[in-house]
Amino acid sequence: MMRTGTARETRSCRAPDPVGARADPQSFRDAVLRGLSSTPRFIPSLYFYDARGSQIFQRIMALEEYYPTRCEREILERDGERLVACLLERHGTLVDLGAGDGTKTHLLLSRLFQRSPGLSYAPIDVSPSALWDSLSRMATAFPGLHVVPVVGEYAEGLRWLGAREGIGALLVLFLGSNIGNMEREEARGFLRGLRSALRPGDHVLVGFDLLKDRSVLQRAYDDAQGVTAEFNLNLLARMNRELGADFDLSSFAHRATFDPARPAMESWIESLRSQIVTVAGRRFAFAPGELVHTEISCKYREGDITELARSGGFAEVGRFRDRRGWFADALWRVPDRWP
């Protein structure tokens, strides 16, 4: 959770202090104990991204099987000028929700930096290590860029930014199919909340992983090298490091399944034997084959994107796809009136 605080601003992205310098360890403990006490068991995917998890995810994005990063990069490289047109030659702020390492955002900032007077960049991420890695890259590429980094969850970060003066027009990025990590009704609620925090004329750019052949999806979420398995099981390793847990990682396995009804890929951690594990002083018994849910990644049809824009109160400006039609970035505008 983001703590209250004020960012120190400079004209360099070397020095500003991010709001809420570190995610609350108590939140991680409470979420884990609540999830492991539930039926079925779950761990929120938010907690994948400690320093180690962020490093592993960088490796996932480089995998041949993991297509979303390459597909979206293709879109941003080809259509970047049209995607940032709302901020060109005007004062405004590029808001990056779930900034990660900022690699794709770099492609859009490069279109804006010299041509948008008074441009600000506001990355928001729950992972301090990922955020600082992004800022380091931006400092080298865009010296003098006005940066307001925020460590925290999206809604809190947007509320904090919305209370500031002089932020200008907003282009909010929600890239990488992060919206796919939400169930459909949750995604609708998130978009309505985002819409309520914005003003007429602001824009959002949302990445959607389109529904495709099941074999392509399966390989992307269960790669041959086992990097995705390492990423998933790092949740247990993180509990060992931070919560005094005693998970034996060799007694658990990564499982990736496809649910055609949603449609969505889902990630699980499976217990391979009967065992008792202690987490934060509490004992949990696992049966052989018992699953702990860790992530959902919804896939979208074209009509789903249209419906989400409408229900969220946005007007669609354009939809941009990679050459294979596997991924789409949808650019939406906040209209003068709620539809």
C-alpha cells in the first residue's frame, strides 16, 4: 500500500523521492495468511514483484514463447506517433500504471520528450526495485525529464496525482495486458474508477491480449526452460525470506491451465505431497495435488474491448494491433459527459 507523503521534485529523474518508499510488509503478511486460510487457497498476483520476482519477469519477457511483450512493442514502434498525439506540443503528464522497467514506455517518451513543453512522467508501481530501475533508464535517455515517481497501488497513486496542481492533460498507460489480471467485473470496476479520477479530454491507452490458439497460450505460460515456473514458485521463496516460512520448493510445482469459459490462462502452485508448512508462525496442511491460485490472465475478443470501453465511460479513439492480430492497444478518451 502507498503511504502518505510528498515527492521531492527536480528537473532530473535522478533524485526525486517516490511517494511511499516501500510497500507495506504487513500487507503482504495479511494477504498471504488470508489467502492460505481460504477455500480454495490463493495468493494475490500483486506479490509476484519483489526484487527477485521482477528480475525473473525480465527473463520471461525475453522468452521466445512469451509473445505479448514483442507484439506490443511492435505496435508502439509502428504507431507511437498516433498514440501520443494527445500530448504532442502541449503541457501534460504521461502516467504509467505498473511501470515495470519502463522499456515500452521509453518508446512513447522518445516521441514526446523534445516536442511536448513541460512534459512530466509519473510512473506508478508496487515494486520499488522495478520503479528505480525504470527511473535509472529514463535518467540516461531523457536528462532533465520532470519525473514524479509513485510507489503504490494504482488507485492510490492516481488519487495522489489527481490532487496535484499543474499536471496538465493526462495520458494514462495501462500496458502489457495488466488488465487481464482482473476478472471481468473487476476490470469494469477498475476502469470506472479510473474514469472517475480523470477529466474530460484525458486519455488512456490499454493493452489487451487477444484470444488465440490454445497451444500458443499454453507455451507462453508454461515455457520449456521453466522460467515461468521459477517466477511462480518465487512467491514461496519470498514467504520464506520475509515471513519466516519453511516451504520446500522442491515439493511444489507450477501449473498453467486454460479456462475457455472466461476465456483465461490461470497459474497455480501445486503441492506434490502431503505436507505441513509454517508461515508467519501459523501452520498450514497441504494435501497431495492441492492447488494454490496465483494468477489469472484473461484473453479478449474484439467485442469485449468495445464493451469495456463503453461500460467504463470512455470513447474509443483508435485500436492498434500487431501484424499477427495477437495483441491490441486501445486508445480511449474521457468524453465531456458520461455516456
